[in-house]
Amino acid sequence: MGICGGGFRAPQQPDERETKLGGTRAVLFVYGMEGLEIMAYSSIVNSLVIYFSTYMNFSITRSATTLTNFMGTTLMLALFAGFVTDTYLSRFNTCVLFGCIELLGYTLLTIQAHFDQLRPIPCKDAAPSKMNECHSADGGQAAFLFIGLYLISLGSSGVKAALPPLGAGQFNENDPKEKALLSSYFNWFWFSLIVGSFIGVTLIVWISSNKGWDWAFAACAIAVLFGIIFLCIGKSVYRHDIPNGNSILRILQVFVAAIRNRNLPMPENAHEFYEIHDNEARMETEILQKTDQFRFLDRAAIVRINTQSASTAVALGPWHLCTVTQIEETKILIRMLPIILSTIFMNTCVAQAQTFFIQQSSTMDTRIMGFRVPSPSLPAISLLFMLILIPVYDRIFIPLIRKFTGIPTGIQPLQRVGVGLLLSTISMAIAGVVETRRKSVAVQHNMVDSKDPLPMSMFWLGFQYVFLGATDVFTLVGILEFFYAESSPAMKSLSTAISSCSVAFGYFTNTVMVEVVNKTSGGWLASNNLNRDKLNYYYWLLAGLSALNFGFYLVCASWYRYKKVKMWMEVKS
């Protein structure tokens, strides 16, 4: 009954009740969950580097690498969560289960921030005679911190893997009207993410700066709790997906079958390769057309006898014979890998916004109209720009460009990603110029070793934040839309999670870059004093490497072939 491997269940033709489910009404609950969850996550992502350095007594470098490792692990775990979702759990159940795990992590951090004995004595609070007691968190304190952190990491990974496809699944890709709504869904999903992030980096960061970290972590826990509740309220109006079986196993079956059939002669005509057409029940499924790339894998669909009946597949088994559709699913995943690799370095640039950008701002004048802005709230500049850019892009740019290109999304997802990569290169070049200016101010006012803020507004950093915000709108939204649209129905959650791997490797690459640069440059970033460090050189290095990466991406994007789908409707006679 199923396609080779028994993993894919084609969705049944919807009944009258089913047609009333999903749509714009259902995704409102998804937007709410995303906004509340990211409100908590973004607030700690943009302020933990301060928490690590001032309350856990980590060095500047260790604070930055600990944060990027945490963020990278979160996004890597999304791959595991996506696999679990497609194989065992529905997207809704994954969001609820992993949301509860994230809630537990915030609760532990709240407890640690509240009780002094669970933290080291902050160096800034230590008496001069007891400076020898000023040390980083010890084994037990560090263990409590990292257990809480990585429970948040695991929980957030599940939400990141399952929530975007849960919302996208509320639209029928085969209905032209709903397909247009699906294209806008990703823009407005990102808009809800930005709204939540903006509240997180302003309100919750203000709470951490003025009321205490325990209050801030408690606010994060409450936000996640309400997000879970809000998602559950909409359960009755969702179109619920059914786990599709082991998608990794389906991929392995293609490779094994291709190797086993390596000595069989290749058919001359494409229709001679095996494909299943179920005529026992009325159902609609996605049949992928055969492509010429990775032709060796086509051997997995070579039929050993002169028939293409379902009994052939049953007799040979999924490890000997696979359908063209299953093979094309595997090819799509292979073709996606270079795209992922070419977007990694862009996310290394984005990682600067949560690490060195924040540390730069802590050395500068943070006042605006008499109000002192917390350094971790600086990303609000980028978020405000994105709040304006997304509606303009969705409501003005896309309809305008659509008239010329005829493409429902205005431009192809890979073109959108390319624009973002170019913008990330520009943002790093600007960051290098601004940092050079900041250091010159420190020298001019003889404040190289001073702890006082420099007479230079931190809003000079707003230029690089604006360009990074535009990078997010183009690249991160584009890659999310690309992976969901190109993946097969059996691998939607896994493919969406794969898009997160690019961000994860970007953060890990930043950690490696910092270590390598310190060792090979003689310590550009090793003095624990940004006024003496050569952070501007590091930014220019990132800009140069980003330019090279953009060229690599253009090659990968030109090589990629979008999938071609033919919808088969088989009706029981």
C-alpha cells in the first residue's frame, strides 16, 4: 500500500469536516506559541553573555564561546527532534513535549539565579581583601548551570523543528489559493518571531538589569508556559499530521538497493523504472519526476521482472527495489547539502550580534534621551528594522516583483538566500569600520584601560545591526521556505530541522574561528580588553571570508535543480 519501505502514508482525501480545519485561523495559535517561546529564548541569548561574565565570572572569550556552543547545540538538536517528529510523534505532540522540557530548564536557571550559594561570588562584589575568592563557577555550580541551559537547548530544539511545519501543514499545497497563503505564512511566522524577540530583548532584558536575573528567568518560564497553553487551545482546529515512519531508513534503502542492483542493465525509458500507483483507495500523493543527477541511485528502481505491480515490491522488499519518488527524495536531500554548507559562514557573521556586538556596546555610552539602555537590548534596533521590512517585503515587494517574474513568491527561495549572503558580507565590513572608530575614541580620550563608558554612543553599532536584520529576513526565512517546499511530505519536519543545522554550524564555526584566530594572530581577541584587542581585524577577516563564501554559494545555487512534481489521483473502481 505504501511507497517502498512502508514509511510514507499518503494523506486521505479530506472529508467535509477536514476542509474546515487548518487555514489562517489555525496558524494564529502557531504564531502565538512562536512569539512567546522566542520571547524567552531570545532574551537569554542576547543577555547570557553578560550573565556568564558578571555572575559566573567567565572571561570574555569563554562567555562568547559558551553562548555560541549553547546556541549551536540547540539548533543541532533540532535535527534529532525533526527525525523524532517525522518517525514517532506528530508535530503538535513534539511542540508540547519539548516545550515542557524547555520550561523545566528555565525553572532551574530561576532557582540558581535566586539562591546565592548556587553561584560564585561576583568579582564586582568581592571585597579587595577577598579577591582571591573571585573565581569562576565551580563543579557543582557549573553543573547546575549547564543542566538548566541544555534542558532549554533540548526543549527549544523540538519547538524549532516541529512548529514551523505544524503551521505550514495547515495549508494545502495543491490548492492554488492556499499555496499563495503558504508563501506568506513563512514571512508572518518570522514576523511573530521578531515581535517575540523584540519584547524579549527589551522587556525581559530590562527585568534582568533592574529586577534581577531570577525575575528574568521566571518571566521566561511563564512565557513558555503560556505558549504551550496557547498552542493547546487551538488543537481542535489543526490539521494533524501522521508520523510517516523512519525517513533515515528510507534514504538508506535507496543506497542499499542501488548497490545491490549495480550490475543490472539501465532501462532506456524513464517509465520502465519502478513507481507505485495505488488504485485500491482514493488518495492523493506526491509523485516526483525522475532527474538525471546522481544517476547511480536510479538503479534502486530497476525492476528485475517485466512488471511494475505492487506485488513486485512486496516480493523483492524495500532493500531491493524502491520507487522513483523515494529515490528523488534522497536526491533532493543530497542536493540540499551544498546549499547548507554555503550558508554556514553567514550564520558565523550573525553570531556576532549575540556575542562581540553586545560586549562592544557595554564599553560605550548607552544613554538615549536620558534613559540608559541595557546593552543586551541593542539587538532591538535590528528587530525594529525587520518589523518594518517583513510587511513591506510581503505586501509590496512580492506583488510588485511577481508581475515581472510570474513566480508566486516574487523571487525563487535560493535567490532570496543569495541576497541575504551578500548583505551579511556588507554588515561585517561595516562592523570593522565602526570598531576601528570605537578603538580610536578610546585612544584619543586615554581610556584604553578604563572601565568607564567611552564618549561614543552605542547606537553607532545600529548600522551593522540593520544589515544583519536584513540578512535574517532574506536568508533565514528564505532557507526555511526552501527546505519546506523542496522536501517530500514524508520528510517535512526533518528537512525543516536540517535548515537549522546551517545556523548551528555557524555558531560552532564562530567558536572555532575565535580559537584559531587567537592562536595564529598572536592574540587578536585574547587580552580580555576590547580596547586592546583587534576585534576590527576579526570583522574584516569575516567580511573577506563571507565574500568568498558568496561566490561558492552562487555555484551551488546554479547547480541545484528544483523538484518536479506530478500529482496522481487514483480512485477505487
